Amino acid sequence: MVSRQRSYHTLDKDLGRITHTEVAQAHAFRPVRWLGLAVLAVVVLLILVIPLTGHEMRYTALGAGLVVAAWLGISIGSNDVANSLGPAVGAGAIGMLPGLLLVGAAQIAGASLAGGVVTERLASGIFDPALLASGVRAQFVMLSALLAAAVWITMATGIGLPVSTSHSIVGGIAGAGLAALGAGAIHWDTLSLIAVTWVITPFVSGALAGAILIFLRLRVLEAEDRARAARRWLPLMVGLMTGAFAAYLALLARSHLHGAAAFPLVALAALLGGWFTLIRLREELDEDASKVSTKKILRPALVISAVMLGFAHGANDVANVAGPFSVILGNATPDAPATVPLIALLGAGSAIALGTVLFGRRLVRMVGSGITRLNPGRAFCVSLATAGTVLLTTWFGLPVSTTHVAIGGIFGVGFTREWLDRRRAKQRAALPADETRRRILIRRSHVVTITTAWLVTVPATALIGMAICLGILGLTGV
């Protein structure tokens, strides 16, 4: 009876691990939080002191904005690295330091190669900084948005509320824009599109993760000869993954890369991904199929999915820093191009990577091992679905929460696994009514937590952004 009911525990176990992960994030974030408090103190000092030295006000905004943007980038890198690297480290697919360096490099690549569209959306899509009376005023408005996000993330982490940097910066920009320009200047259609995307993306990730799980489970994990099935199907899966990823990169470079030249590169990437997986599988798998574990089968695929998710994270989340800072930088250097400068993308991506390398080890160790670790098969499905969903939204220039997208993948995998188990064993004994009620409450609690964090973050950061913006503009008189 107990063995028949074990599969029903899958989703609840994974959701419980997410809860532990959120606690781990709050614990691991403590050093960064104290650094954030120091950053806020330094920014206040800069705003008060630099004008007394006789320097132009634009350098005050530039200096303060650089400090806050660097801290936000470091906090993003330290908080979100576990989403991409935790499963690979937990499965023993890659060591801690090589993994941190690899994901850090992927984040920089994603920020510099694919971060421009989302960055432009945050820089001028919520309101047009050109409407402000002066460039210096635009600088201080975007500085207020950065400060609002920094203040809220520091406060929310201190009270244990899991919040999204993407949600925080969108709320901060909207609030600062309202304070400086009024409601008529805000692009409410853009805000509505972003909000709808936040709602839809967890469902997209869940559906994609569930589809990957169905294929992986039916073709590989439940095959009579798992070793043979893994050698047959996993190189093909990973080859398709790397080929699709290369096609995405080719689309980004379509202005520099002719279609005829792109096809061989995409095919080469697919072949290399499949070849790498096949070679690693031969090293990992035992001759005796009965000893073949899911962890060994999926180690090569987890490394590649970690790189893809790191790239996607850098491409999307870099905008949280580079979007407002590009406005500050552009108005501090009037000769700068109107588009998002590459230096802003590289700088923000480097800050995220620095946070990953310096502060990510602690969180990855907590999430990648012990009670918070996902099963390697489910982790692979969630990582790949999250990467694909985030890359898709990045292509359309829409900021999303990587963590919320990953949680959507957790739900998708859990419900799909339960559906597969019920389909395979229709005679399974029903759960007791009390147990069924308890599980519904567990799942509701996670939905409520996520929804609350989403609903509270935007208005909270908007109010903080408005207050800071009015205070700074009143203090500086710009």
C-alpha cells in the first residue's frame, strides 16, 4: 500500500524543496544584504557630498548609479545561480568552482549578446526618459528606480519574502516615472504586456517541462535496457538542444551572419552537443544495465542545460541593471549612442557573474545537495524548460522572473509524473481524504506565496521609487 502511494509524493517533495531553497536563499544572501545596506549609505553620502565639491550633478548620479547597479548585479548573481547550477553540482556532473566559472562566463555572454532588447524595454519602454526636462533629471529618476529595487530586495529578504529582481525594477521604474512625469507619461500597455507575461510564463515552462519528462521517462528511464536507450536518445535530445540554442544565437547575429553560413554552424553545434553527450555517457555508464542510475545518465545533459540556463539568465536579468543604468550612463556622456551601450551590458553581466563566483558557492552547496536537491531527471526537465522559456521572452524583450519560471516547471513536472503514474496503474488505491486535503493545501500555499510576492513587489517598489524620486529631485533641485 505504501509503495503504491509513493509516486503521489513527488510534487509535494519538490515543492517542499522549493520552500527550503527559499530559506536557503535568505540565509545565503545575508552577506550581500549587509553589503546592500552599506551601498545605500554610500549612495546617500555621494548625493550629499559630491555637489559640495563643485562637480556637475550628472556625475553625482553616475557615481551613485554605478554603486547601486553593481550591488544589484552582484545580488542577482548570488541569488539566482542555484537555479542553473544547483542540479548539475548536486548530481556530480561538474565541480563547484568550474561550475561557477562556467555559469558566470555564460551569464556574461548572454548579457552582452542577447541582453539588449530587454534592456531597451526597461530603459525606455515603461516611460520615455526624453520627456524629462533635462538629462540630469532623467539620471536621477532612473537612480531612484535602482534604489527602490535595492531597498525592497534588502527589506524583503530580511523578512523572508522571496521576491523577483525583475518585478522590483519594473515597479521602481514605474513609480519613479509617475513621480517625475505623472500617470499620462507611463506606457500602461507595456506594463500590461509585462504583467501578462509574468502570469503566462510559469504555465509555458510547466507544459514544456512536462513534455520533456514524458519523452525522457517513456524512452529512457523506463526502458528495459536503460544504458542502450540513454546512448540512443540522450545524444539526440542534447543535440537538438544545442542546435536550437545555436539557431537562437544565429538569429541574434543575423545582421552579421548570412543564412547559408548559419546552417552549417547550427548543424555543427548539434553534432558537437550529441558527440559530447555520447562520449560522457560511455564514461559514465556501467556495462550492467541494472546498475545504471538516472544521475549517471543525465550528468552530461545537466552540464549543458546549466550553461544554457546561465546564458538565458544573463540575457534576461541583465536588463534589471543595465536598463536604468544605460539611461544614467547615456546622459552622463552626451556623445554616447542612443542605443544601449555595450559597456552597460558587459558591466552589468560582469557584476552578475561576480556575484555568482563570490557569493554563489554557499547557496549552490545548500541547494545542490541534501534535502533541497531535485531528482536529476526532474532537474534536467525543469532547467531545460526554464532556459527555453526565458530565452523566448528575452527574444521579445520581456523581463521575467527566472525563479518563478522554474517553479512553474516544478509544477509541470510534478503533475505530469502523477498523471503518468495514474495512467500506468489505474488500480492504484485512492489516497485518504485527509491526505488529499493536506496536499491541496501544500500546493495552494506555494501558489499563494508566489502570487503574494508578485502582487506586493510591484506596488511596494513603485511607492518606494516615488518617494525616493521626489526626495532626490527636491534635494538636488534638478
